[in-house]
Amino acid sequence: MIHIVFNEPDVDVLKKAIELDETLQGEVLLIRDDYAVGPIKYIYEEEGIEARKAWWRQVLAGGDYDGKVDLFEVDDMQVVVDLIVKLALAADEKVYIWAAQNKHDVSGYYWLMSQLKDFQGRLFILYLNNLPFINEKGLIFYPEWLSQIPPKEFLKAKKLARPITLSEFEVDPDEWTRLQNEEKGVRLLEGGKKLGQKEYDFYDEELKKYITNDWQKASKIINNMLNKSKQTTGDAYLLWRLKQMIAAGNYDVQGELKGMKEFEVKGKSAQAAAVTEA
């Protein structure tokens, strides 16, 4: 049995669950990239792969994760190549794809399963869609991320495993192709496994709500949005968008435009705003 997850924190919690249930024994693979943002046109071709890496380098440049694109221990495409080899060599090997109800996991699911049609019948999906779980305080909750589920609750979750159907292998890759051809930068979960798309600046309006007329570190602005907003994305993406907004001349800034804790932002003073408008 091979398990696949899409977030690094999910790896540890799933491994702890495996320790509690020997029937879950197997390797845990991680798909690292966040396919809910960025270009996905020609994503399986060298042109598209390199375009996406170049985009991530631009997003991360000068920030807290600068250079990380080229430092990933394992490339996602290589993970899939190795997986295909394992499945080809072991006819009884099965794959469990774990996904919670969030755009990150669902986007990763589409990216992954669209490459594995030859193994229909051996791929199982565990999609925790609107399912209640019990947290460590004994209260019912609906997890947005797998890592929020206590390891013992995974034993219940495994009962949800079902094969990815032949129909899904026909329909879902077509849906992923449609999204690729739209060439937009932000994917949002609209319910079930349905994804919609927005432009790259989609999060800007929400981010603006947390910029005040007082100086605040960029890290505080971003963390406030992550903690209070319904629609969020990774902090690296939000830092990039904040820098884009500053570059447009909409806000005052002091410090070096590098990591989130290295500069402060506030709304433009009335005088500065008047000069800008003039």
C-alpha cells in the first residue's frame, strides 16, 4: 500500500495513524507543490514545468522562501515517475490518495490522477468532504486539512476509501485540462471536487482590509488575513501580492522589501495620496 498526501504536516499525522493500525502499513509520499496557484498550462510538458518553476522563483525572490524551488528534496514529477514504476512492477500494489476539502488538496488530486489512468482499479481516493470528526477535546468538527485530524480518527477515515472510478478517470482529467486552458492563476474550491478560477490578484482586495494607517510588519498583515479570512492561500503567495501592491504605489513602506519581518506597511498619508493622484 502506498499513501499520497499533499501537505507536509499530513505526513507525520498519517504515519502516526499507521502505527495504530497495521492494515494501513505502507509508504507515505508527499506531493509538494501547491497547484491551487500559479500557471498550469502544459503542466506535464517540459515547457510548462519550467514556466511554473520560473514563476515560483519570481514569487519567492527576496522573500522568506527565496531559492526553495530548486532545493526541494524530490521533484513532484519524479515522485510520479517512481510511483508508476512501482505500480508496473507490483501488480497487487494499491495507492491511497488522501485529500481534505480544500483547494490545495483537490488541485493536487487533479494534477496527480490525470497521470495515472493506466492503473484504474488500483487507485483509491479518501476524500474527507464535509465529514465530521472528533477533535482532541471530544468535540465534533469538520476538518479543512488532514493534519487537523487526530491520528486515531484516521482509523475511521480509512473506511471511506473507494476506487477512483472509470468515469472519474474520463471526466476529471478533462476538467483539469479545462482549467489549464483558462490560464488563470488562482483556483478555488466551489464544492465537492469542483474548482473555479480567478486572476492572480484575487486575494488583493482581502489583503487590503488588514493594512491600516499605522505601521505594521508585513508578517502581521499576512497572519491577520490567514487567521481571519475565509479565503486564504500560502503566506509566500500573499507576500508576493503585498509586494506587488506596494510596487503599484498604493502604500507607504519602510525597511527592505525582503522577508515578511523585514519591512512595515501602512496606508498612504493624505498628503502623499494627493501627490500620487496629481
